[in-house]
Amino acid sequence: MNAIKTLKLTGGALIVVASINAWSQTSESAATPGQSGATSSSPAPSKSSVRKANRALSKKVLLALTKGGVDTSGINAIAKGGAVTLAGHVSNPADIDKAGSIAKGVAGVTSLKNALTISEGGQ
């Protein structure tokens, strides 16, 4: 009986120690060996500003597609750091290539993956 209590206490202590160590870590990346620990002149953008820029680029691409005559009701534009993925469906097969060429021409798009498909009419 005492051995079980001792094992429970030891296990509980290990869990507490592990959780304290995990909690004390920061989300900042450690300095690489080439860095001296001094801050660089241009700080990394915050996560919220990156998300905001990605959303703005997605909206800009969808707006350009709409202005170009492509029906965007079934299209999602997913942006991540300048890389844009067009996903969804279009009713006209010619719109797949048209959407790709329009999206490539949008300022801020560095690469494009066109994953559009043709939607089947009917149901």
C-alpha cells in the first residue's frame, strides 16, 4: 500500500515539474548560432498583422476575379505569405484558366496554385 502511495506521489511530482518547465518556455524562437542575441533592425511582423495581410490579399484576389467576369460564389482564395491557392468550383471550364491568369496578375501574389474544379449541374 505504501509503495502505491509513493509511486502516485512521485508520478504527481513529475507531472508538476514537467508542466512548470513547459509553461515557462516562451513562444519566441531561440537565437541561431550566427546571431549574437542582439535585436535586429527590422522586427518580425506579428501574427495578427500577417493574418490581416493574408486576408487582404485573399479579398484583393476575389475582387479582381469578380471584376474580370469570373463568378466567385463557389471560389475560395487562400493566401499565405503571397502564395495563393484558388479552391472551389466554377460552372464554365474556361473560367479555371481565366481565374488563374487574373489571380497571377494581382499585386502581392508571388505564386499560385489553381485547384478549381468544374461543378456538375443538376442536383
